[in-house]
Amino acid sequence: MGAWQKSSFSGGNGADCLEVASDGSRVRLRESEEPTIVLDSSRPRLAALLDMIKEEGSGPDRRIMT
């Protein structure tokens, strides 16, 4: 797996950010304040999730994954 990279939208102190790592076929995401919790996904499934969030939004009443 590649090295972790921080989002360009990170907070100034570097603690409030999303980090991503990839090996070409798999993508891993983690939140910098909880680096032991990692979301591992294929590129197509992550792209589908992000597209769904963009189109439908998210919130406490939205179910993102089934």
C-alpha cells in the first residue's frame, strides 16, 4: 500500500483531515484523529459511494450503504 497522504482541505493543525493511501486497485481512507480505523475499498466501489453522496446527500436519515 502506498504512503498516507493528507487532504488538501486539512485544518491548520493537521489533526482535522482525511488521509488516503492507494496501491492502484485498492484505496484506504482514515481520519487523522483515529488512524487505527481504516476504510478499505476498491476504486470503483469508493467512486460509487462518493457519487451517491454527491447526488443524494447524507445525514442521519440517509442510508448510504446496504
